[in-house]
Amino acid sequence: MALLADSRVLVVGGSSGIGLAVACACVGAGAKVTIASRSQSKLAEAVRSLGSTARTAVLDTADEDGVAAFFRDHEAFDHVVVSAAQTPSGPLRQLPLEQARSAMDSKFWGAYRIARFARLSERASLTFISGFLSERPSANAVLQGAINAALEALGRGLALELSPVRVNVVSPGMIDTPLWSKLDPAARNAMFERAAASLPAKAVGQPTDIANAVLFAMTTLFATGSTIRVDGGATIG
């Protein structure tokens, strides 16, 4: 029997990058997958790689009423994964406060809204995607580290409040996703080579690496309140 046979899975931010990799892994494991994103065009493109069984939903995690309405209109999910976020970065004294608030609203409060309104089955799982900057700060991305740390703390607290629903967080390092597609290809490859050389794993991560960790969190019934680092050793390197 497939690992997630007939499970109802929602991947918020499932139209590209890590979210899409998670959705693909869940489809392969036999789940009934819904991907949600703000972009209808990205959802339509993503479905071509997921297959005709996948469902889509246009959803903005910043829209409280929209999030509440979405869950009112759907049956309870067995697994919910939140990978959606728009987080501009920069030094504290250079990043405009409006952009800083927007980043917090997107990644932290977006996940908070999903957790607040989600209809979950009795033994469901809820998984957030954070990032290794929560434990190894960068002088040029202080806000992102703080947001990720807050998200991980939220996951631990919700594991207690929502029990027996299991709540976990997966913390990636540098992952080769479309996030970096705006860079010149040569510059991007050089950046990845430098990053790989500095990491104990001697490699840059792929979205499938994070998808594997998310499936572990979803299917390991003894895992809750955990932060699973998949960072190539960046936190210890």
C-alpha cells in the first residue's frame, strides 16, 4: 500500500520550488493532493507535472477572510504543509520597515492564519517550512532569521495546543529553487559552487531533499514539536 494512500493533503505554496516538490512526493505516495497559491497561472503550470488527480486553489495567506472561507468550503485535511512566503531581505537599517512587516506577515502570520483556520482530521499533521538562519544568523538577513525562529517556536507551541494533531517544522539550508532564477546563470552557478564547498555535505540542496523530510514528518507518528534541519551541515559548519 502507498505510504499516504487516500490521505487528503494540502500544500500551501505548492505551485513551485519546495512546495511543488512536496506535492509531487505526496502524489507519488498515493495522496489526494490540493496545491494552493496566489497565482492561478503557476497553479495551472504545476498541475502539468503533478497529473490530473491534483486539485488547485487560489489562496492568499495574507487574506484572513479568504483563508477562513477556503477551509469552510473543504473537508478536513489529513496533512497540511505551509511553504508559501514572500520575504524580502536586507540589513536592518536599509530594509524599509514596510517591507519588513510584509515579510513577517507573509511567512509567520501566513502560517499562523493557516493553523488557526485549518480543518484537520483527528490525527492530522501540520508542517511548516522555516530555514537554517533561525540558528545561524546572517548579518545581511537578520529579519529572516528572526521570522524563522518565531515560526519554529510556533510549531513547538502548536504541537501542545493542537494535540493529537502533530505539528513539525522543516528547516532547509540553501536549496536550488526558482527563488534564485533572477540571478545570471553564471553568477548563480558560482554562488552554488561556493556554498557547496563551504558545507560539510559538499552539495547544495534540492527541493526533493526537503520533500523527503516533510514526508518523514507527515508519516512518522511519533514526531511532533520537532524542527528537522536539512541544511547540508550549514548550522554546524
